[in-house]
Amino acid sequence: MTTPIYISKKLEKLVSKYVSQPTIESISKLGKWNGTVFYVNRKKCWLIVNAETKFSLIIPDLKASDIKNFQNVFLDNLYSQFIYENIILDFKELKRYIGEINILPTDGDRKTIGTQNYYLENIEYWKYEYGTFENMPFRDIAKRLNFTPTEVFKWKNPREVMITKIKTCA
């Protein structure tokens, strides 16, 4: 079982040697994710959004050397975000739900890319509010994004939809 993370062309230029080609495999229980890059004080940060739930994860200051160990970086950050948002899930269970991670070129998922662009607009506002990279509360910013209700989910927020998704995986 694999978790595909489809990345934007902008991000693909930065990590091209780690991008694999899509293969037909079973997709993990939490589904596919889409990632893009944004900058705070010239530091690369990844915004990764779950395509089905629109749950967001921000990985700040991700360096090229971290990509070699991206499986653990992603899992650690996602687990920390779950804890921050009081989503109860055992780390071993999360690892089982995610499976192997594949970084893939963009799949052109317009809904998820649109959600990412909306989230990036909000992040731009918060960049001005907090000023420097060191002052940015990345977990809190992702939490704010995940607590924003959307009409697509009948005014539920991505956090609630992710909790429902996790319950169906059990």
C-alpha cells in the first residue's frame, strides 16, 4: 500500500531527483495528497493537502537532505499535527494507514490545487502578521486552515472530515 503525494511543478523543479513515476498500486487508507512549496524568509516550506478531506499539513524549512528521509519527516509532522489538533491516533496505526510514500509529478487535481491556492492566500496574510520565520506558528496556522468550514463538506471543516475518514479506516 502506498500514499502518493503529487507535487506541483514548482516543487518538482526543487526535488526532481526524488520524484518517481506513477505506478498502479493500491492507494493507502488515507488516500492521496498534493504538495506545493511556499517561502518564508527564503526558507522552503511545504504545504501538503489531503485530496479527499482537504486536511492540510505544513512542513517548515524542509531541506533537500530531508527529502532522503521524507517518509519519516512526513509521518512525524502529520502525527504532530494530529496531536496539536487533538486527533487521537496511535503512531503505529498512522504508519500502517500511510504505508510507503511516493513523491510523484502533479496529477492536475483542480479541486485540491484550488484548495491549496486558497490556503496559500491565507498563509500570505499570516506571513505579514507574524513577520519572521521564527515567529510563524506553523502548527497553529495549519490548524486554522483545518478548522475552516467549507461548503463542499456541507460546512464541516477538514479536521472533522479527516476524523471521519480515520474512523472508517479502523
